[in-house]
Amino acid sequence: MTLPIEQTWLTLVDLLTALKKKGVIVPSTLNRDLGLVKSSISVYLKDPTHPDMMKEFDRANMDITEIQDHLLEYASRLSDDFYNAWIDKLKRANKGEEVYSKPDHSSRFVTNAPPGFSIAKIHLPIPIAEDRVQEISEHENLILEFEDDTTIVIYGDEKNVKIGLKELASFFNE
């Protein structure tokens, strides 16, 4: 079973993908913000009873609502049918219905690529500051999730993931 916020996150990533495929120019900050929400959800799931984790979860809920509002605004500029279809998916996700199945995490090599996105995971030799890779993610429309100080998961269109990986390769020489 997944949390409603996880289903909402998956739905928003799919909406972002659909908007981009329709040629809508969406600020790259929304990619970054979606990545941060995913990280916050992951942090919360490590120990949902810890007070700091609960604060993280509350912040993630506020952030995902803001992202949802922005993406729906872009969707409303297309057609009523497109907008209403996404409203329906998000209502179902927010109620906790399974809109997207959650992949099995039994292997540490299996990751949950959002629908329509490619994924890559890199392990850096030494930790780096998040802001050093944020520019690459914004420029290439990628979503980054730091699993730990040296492991980064990259989500995006296949072409953009490949370009991002090439740009991130320079960090391996440090």
C-alpha cells in the first residue's frame, strides 16, 4: 500500500511529462521541487513516528500542493478534457486510491521511475554539494533525488538523462 502523497507525486510527475510532451514550457524549478518532495517522502518513510520526520512530511504535503496548483494551471490552458482527466486522477490519488502501481523494492537496483521517464543512478566517489548538480538538473529538465551523500537518482526523458550523465561525469575526476 502506498501513501496518498506517493500517489499524488507519481501523478504529478506523469502530468509534468504529459505537459512537456504537449509542448508546454514548464519552469525547471518544478522538476527540482518534485525531486525535493520525493526526498522528503523518503525521509519520512524511514521513521514515520519520529517528530522530525513528521515535520518533513508536513512540509512535503504543503510543497506538493503548491506544485499541484502550478501544474494544474498549465493543464487548464490546454483543453477542458485534458484538465478534467488530470483533476480526476489527482482526486483519486489524494483519496489514497492506487492510480499508479508502486514497484517492488526488493532489490536495491530496482528504482521507481515515474511513468514516461527514464532513470539513472550514479554513485560518486566522494560527497558533493547539492547545488553543484542542481544547475545541470535545471538546464536538462531532470529531477534529482539524493539517496545519500554519494548516490544520486536522476529522472527525466531518456535523451536528457544521457546528457545529464555526461555532464555529471566530471565529478568522478575529483
